[in-house]
Amino acid sequence: MSFQSLGLSEALLKAVSKKGYTTPSPIQQKAIPPVLEGKDVLASAQTGTGKTAGFTLPLLHILSENPKEKFRPVRALVLTPTRELAAQVYANVREYSEFLNLRSAVIFGGVNQKPQAAAIRQGVDILVATPGRLLDLQNQGLLSLKRVEIFVLDEADRMLDMGFLRDIEKVIKSMPEKRQNLMFSATFSKDIKKLAHGILNHPVQVEATPENTTVDAISQKVYRVAKGLKTGLIIKLISDGNWKQVLVFTRTKHGANKLCEKMIKAGITAAAIHGNKSQGARTKALAGFKSGKVRVLVATDIAARGLDIPLLPHVINFELPNISEDYVHRIGRTGRAGASGEALSLVSADETSFLRDIEKLIEMKLPVQIIEGFEPDPNASTAPIKQGQGRQNRNSRNSGSSRSSSRNSKGSSNSRRPNRNSDRRN
Ligand code: AMP
């Protein structure tokens, strides 16, 4: 299938070809036609599937067919959970609309609102936003959503994880009832289905697994290690392997900072990225990592969500996530674009139950290795780390235990990731 056959305008085809894309990804093939027909769409897709172009291209097509050049009210709103994702989606919107007469802007918190308000005042057709700043500007009377024709809710599951449900509801109330709605989510918990039911009108459902990444295509390994020896082990692995670009996950912001400091002391360039970092610091860390100046990026789950870092050879879980699905998100960052990837997890005794839950979710046992000098502590308790410890801004979906959350999705026919392996087999 080609982009031409999807019915996109010449201006969009030109932009797509400038990006170097030759074939639409599965989610693009499935989502673009119903969006162009004006239908509501519920898409199961995560970062790495090409989902952004999946909604941006048809959205731009629709808006450009019926331009409003003089007075430009916001006609399309894309809501994202994080600033980084908002910035990435906006960058995509800019690129794909290069040959169209459409204006776009991005707004998110943590930076001065003045330039954002000024951009909106001049008129924008497409607004990409995080919920907090959007509502802020709206409350100040600097922004109206009364003319929105297309609403995109990106990474809806993360939105709920981050406690944005109320904000989403407020945003929805400020838009006209008659509009086209597109919702993207990697998982389909009960809460997500409820949200979808409230937003979407007879949606077409589409689904895509990440193109180049499947759980069983990634080389995964567990290192059993004493808690106190983890830092030494991770430094050894990175140094011995001479790894140049490593994404490391910690459960807490504090843990990310601490690990980062120790890496730097050991002579490994590292930067941390998490919710407490300023927008400038996050952008700088990510740019340094992408350019190769920074060897190790230490991230928390929420901060890493949606980051577009192609061709990542190594992902290390310094601590296992207490939400099993986050493990799949994390390791999905390696082995992209057909490159070989390796996902390693440092597991101490108190994480044993997390490991078991993850293995249940991905339906495979992970190979275990012990490195001499970094053995696990035989006397350490295997009692799990307390629920809630290390959680960041997570509530709604996680009001139950992390384990019940993975069980829920496993039992759900709409849940994609837990059945990913079986998806592949079928
Ligand atoms: P996304 O899932 O939207 O974050 O996209 C993941 C990556 O795939 C981004 O780097 C996109 O630029 C890239 N991409 C999107 N669509 C295509 C396509 N049809 N062919 C090749 N790469 C693509």
C-alpha cells in the first residue's frame, strides 16, 4: 500500500516523501481512511507505531480542504499527557503541514505562557497541548475551544495514569458537541473503555502492534543482585560493554537523580529526565542523549513516555516497575527499526513479585544471570516493596494494585499488549 492510495492531498504526500517515508505503517493504513471519512476512531497503538502521522496526516487533510484563513479559530486540538510528547507531536504537525496554509502552536506548562498566548492570539488552526496549561489559558480567557472540529486524545492511558481525567472532562465540556474524536491508547483498561465511551461516537476501532518491536524479538535478561550492589553492577555493565547509548529506568525521581550523580562520579556522562526537572533541563538532557554527548539517560516511566529516541541499543531497568505493563513500554524502546536491542533488568529480592507479574504478563520466563561479585543477598527479604512507593502522580488506574491492573487487561479482549505474543502467533 502507498500513501497515494490513502487519498491524501499532494501537499501532504510531498511532506511525507520529504520525511523519507515510503509505505504507511499498519496503524496509518488502518486509521487514515476512517479519519478522512470523518469517523470517530479508537486506536490501540503506542509510540513507535507511527501513530502520530496516523492522526496528523488525515487531520491536516480535512482542515486544508476547508480553510479559514482570515480569522483562525482552533479547529483541531491534540491533547497529550506530557510536555515532551506535545513538543514531538507539534514538530510532526509542523513538518507535515509544511506545504499547507495552516498554522499550528504548542502549549505546555513549565515555560513562560506569554509567547504561547501571543501565538494563539494571532490565530492557529491546530493546537497541541497538555491539559494543565490549556485550562490555564482558557481560564484566563486567552483561548477558546468553541470552534474545535477535531479532537485527538493521545496516549489516553497515560492521561489517566497521570490523573488528568477531570481535566479532560473540563476540556471536553468547552468544545462543541458536534466534532470528530480520535483516541489513542496503548492499553484498554476498564477506565479507558469508560472514557472512550464518553467521548467517542460509534468509533471505528483500529489496532497495531509496534512495527519493529515485539516482546519476544528483544533480547531480555535478568541480573539477580543485592540491592546495595546495583549501582556498582550497572556501572560495570555499561563500562565493560562500552555502551554508548543506554536508557536506564528507575522507579523514583529521587532514585534517578542519585543514580545519575553516581554515574557521573564514575566517569560516565549521564543525565536524568523526570517530572521535577524544568522543561529546559529535560530538553537539554534529551538533546544530549540523542546527539551522543550523554551516554546514559536515566528516566522515570512517565518522563520517558512518548520520547522518540530511535535505534536504542540498550535499555536497563535499574528497578523493575511495579506496574507490569510499564515493563513492556520500557523495553519497547530498544530494537526499533529492525536494530537488535537488549533489555536488562537488575532485580533484588524485594522485586521478586514484580518479576513474577511481568513474566506472567509477557507469557515468558526471563533468563537469569548472576555476576561474580554482585551476587544477590541470600538473607534479603522477598517481601515486595510497598505499594505506592515510588509512584509519581499516579492514581486513577492504579487505585487498585499494580498486579490487579495487569490481570484486568489480561482478561480483556481489547487489551493488546498482554496478548502480544499470542497476537504474533495467531
Ligand atoms: P510515532 O509512533 O508516531 O511516535 O512514530 C515513530 C517513528 O516512526 C517516528 O520517528 C516517525 O518519524 C516514524 N514514522 C512514522 N511513520 C512512518 C512511516 N510510514 N515510515 C517510516 N517511519 C515512520
